[in-house]
Amino acid sequence: METILKNIDIIEFDEQFDTEEKCLQYLADEKWKSGFVCRKCGHTNFCKGKKTHSRRCTKCKTEESATANTIFHKCKFPLTEAFKITYLVCHNPNISTSKISEKLNIRQMTCWKFKKKIVECIDSRGDINLLEKADLKKNLLGE
């Protein structure tokens, strides 16, 4: 996501991630770009899971969604909005949650909780300048 955050404006971002499908596709592509490895048994063969862009281990039958083990896991609001909050926070880490709430028409407390999740993830990796770190994508994907 780092390249996306650095190189496009909010309008282009909205066009690129305007549907849940596009967000899930991006997460799946990034999460498994080096290949699928089952987190439960380590097996590398998979089949399509029940949910969009999920993968199911052919050995132990464990299914993993594209959002599992990422900051987007169990997100209670649309993934498109979560991506947008991430974009806004990474472009301006000091943006207030009330401003995010106003821009996206999402409850301020929801914005606060998700922003906190983003910042904690980045802080746990030791990143100081969000836009300068090459591994921002890993922070956002929880790798």
C-alpha cells in the first residue's frame, strides 16, 4: 500500500478502491504474493474458500480470509471506508478522528478506534515517518 499512498491522490485512491471486491482483491494479492502457507499446518496447497478471496488449505481444511491477521480483520464497517481511513491517516498522521468522521460520515468513536489500530500497528513496527518506510505495506497487512 505504500506505493499507492505515496503516488496517488484521494480521487485516484477512491477510484482504485471503490468496491469491497477491489479492496479484498488487493489484500489477497499482497497477502499471498509469495504463495499461500496455511497458518495452522504449514501446507502450501489450497483451494478457493467459501468467502470472496479466501483460501482453504487442502490438507487441514482451514479457511483463511484475505483480511485475517491484518488490521482489517473483523472490521465492522465497509472495507472501502477502512481503506480510506488508512489512506487519510498515512497521509496525515495528525488528522483528527472528528475530521475523518466528518469526511466519511462514520461515527467519531469508530474512526478513533480504527485510527488507534493503525497507529498501534505502525508503532509496533517502529515506523516514524509513515510515507518514507518501504515496509508500510507489511504494517497495514499485519505481516
